[in-house]
Amino acid sequence: MARRGKLATAPARWRATSHVDPEQPVSTRAHPPAIAPPVSTLAPPALRLTIDGDALAANWRWLRDRGGAAACGAAVKADGYGLGAGEAAARLAREGCRDFFVSSWAEAAALAPLPAQDCALSVLHGVREADMAAALSGMARPVLNSAAQVARWKAAGGGACDVMIDTGINRLGLRLDEIAVLDGLMIETLMSHLACADEAGHRLNDTQRARFAEIVAQVPARRASLANSAALCIGADYAFDLTRPGLALYGGIPRIEAEGRIRPVARVEAEVIQLRRVDAGDTVGYGATWVAARESRIAILNVGYADGYPCGFSNAGRVRAGDRWLPVVGRISMDLVAVDASDAPVAEGDWLALDPDLADAARRSGASQYELLTGLGRRYQRRWT
């Protein structure tokens, strides 16, 4: 026997077959450090996002024509509404777009350099004290939104700028009684923004347009800009000198006038990673919210709310397999979606397309078209065509 306080010597047979080095630290004996394979050898994600550049360009042309003689710009904030600001700006610049709009100076820096030397970039959220170095560098023009921002820009000796006037949305912009502070500014574009452009016949639309026209007559500026995508649908009276479409560029339908005119831009596809049989009476997903009325064939897709497919699609969404629509069954999970493929020849490894109709998808999910676009995650294989 081993003496108390010391380990017994292992039997010879155990010592002969053991692979443990008694001198090696215990934490590394059984599990040597894993070495990740080179990224180039990994299979691509089971999610695809294809962006149709020709559709984007066609949408811009339709919006440009809606504005009559006005120049047509493009909002490429939020990374081009989730599709890629750099690629979107480059494609639109080839069509003739020269004015681009982002939210922040970080977005402006990410977009640099602009696609063409005569392109202009405006930062919609203006200039904080912390933004002054970036703003004075000349990479973009600030859209001054308050008397404090105007004073800050003047004190810094800033040059050409844009200005936002609040005509009724009560969000960003100078109040109508503050316009005197604009004296002495070199204003490139005087802007405002409608609160209810997507609501047909709303009285505030005409009210805001009239207020803006009065300000334009009083404040010296090279151009005036009021219309987003929805306002362009109302008519050219809202276009002034420069328009700033966003949603409709990327396939969204802001108003009925755009139906049949705006083409889908983003195509999202997810791979079937498992097929399973579900007996009649069995449930699918968290909360057991869907019950099979018959023996069913369920396809599990590699997509979920972490990829911008929101929980509102639970038991309400649909995906396309060939020429058939398959209903989403059960709750949307973080990374997985179940669809009923009982009547479709779907196999593991097939790619199914999520509904590309943003307006329809918004109605089904309860999310806005803006949310559906900008919520697309980073786990997709992204490809522009």
C-alpha cells in the first residue's frame, strides 16, 4: 500500500497504456488547444442576400422622373438601408446621382471616397462639438439642425453647409422663429421633412409644404429640398430643387402610387438544414403555438430574428420553394425558422427564398418596411448583381 499522504504507484499495465504526461499541467492533458482551420476552407454561411443593382438603378430613375426638373439624390444612411452604402452609392452614381445623405460622421467616413469627384455628401444629424474636426475636414457638409449648431459652425469658421428647418414634424430642425440666426451662413441646401407623407390626403402635408415655401422665399440658399420617397409619390409640387429618396430606392413601397413601379432589390434565401416528420397532433417550436393537423413534413431553415427575420412572422410568414409558397409554422427562433413543406418537393440543402415583397412582408409581420431592410444581420453571404 502507498503510505498515507502519497499517491500509490500506478500499476504497470495502466502506465503502459496511458497517454497522460504526469509532468504536463492538468488543464491541458485531456484537451490540447484547438487550432481553427483557415477561414478560406470554411463553407459559406447558409444564408444568402443578393442585391439587384439594376433594380436599384431603375427605382432611382422612376423617382427622379417623379420629381420633374428637380435633381434626385439618395439617402444611403444605415449602410444603404442595410444593403451596403458603398455599393449603392457607386451604382447610383453611374446612373447620374450626385447627392448622397448619411446620418453620422462615422457613416460619412465609411463611405469615403465618394464614387465621383462631383458627388456631394451631407450628414443629416449635423455637427456636435465632438464632430468638429471631421466636419471641418471637408469630407461632407453638415446639415445644421439647431441654433446651437449654427453658432458652433459660425464660431469655427465653417464654410458651406446645409440647414434643416422644422415645418411640423418636431424632430430635427430650426424652428420657424429661429431663422434669423442663419444670417451670414453659406447655405448650399435648405431642407425640411414631412411628417405624414406616407398618409394619403393628410392635411399636414400641404401645411408643411406651404410653410417651407415661405421659408425658401426668405432664406438665401442655392437649393431647397423637401421630398423623400413618399413625398415624391404625392407629386412634383413637393420636389423643389433636390429630392432625397430612401426607402423606395431599396424596394420599399411608401404609397400606392409606387405599386407596380418599384422593383424588389433585396433577395434573401436560407438553406434547409433539416427535414423532419411531425405526426398529427405534434407541435412545432417554442411555446407549442402550431399544432400539426396531419402528418407533416417540416423544413428547418437557417435564419431567424438575429438575421432580421422578426418574431412577427411566427405562424404568419411565408417562403418560396420554386413556384410554391410555404407557410411559416411555429415561433421564429434566434437562428431557425420552420416551414410546412408537406406538399413541396423540398430536400435538405435546398435554398428557399423569403418574401421579397416588402409591403406584404410588413403587413404579415407587423414590422415596418424600414425595419425589415435595416435589420438584416451580418451573417449573410452578400452579393451585388
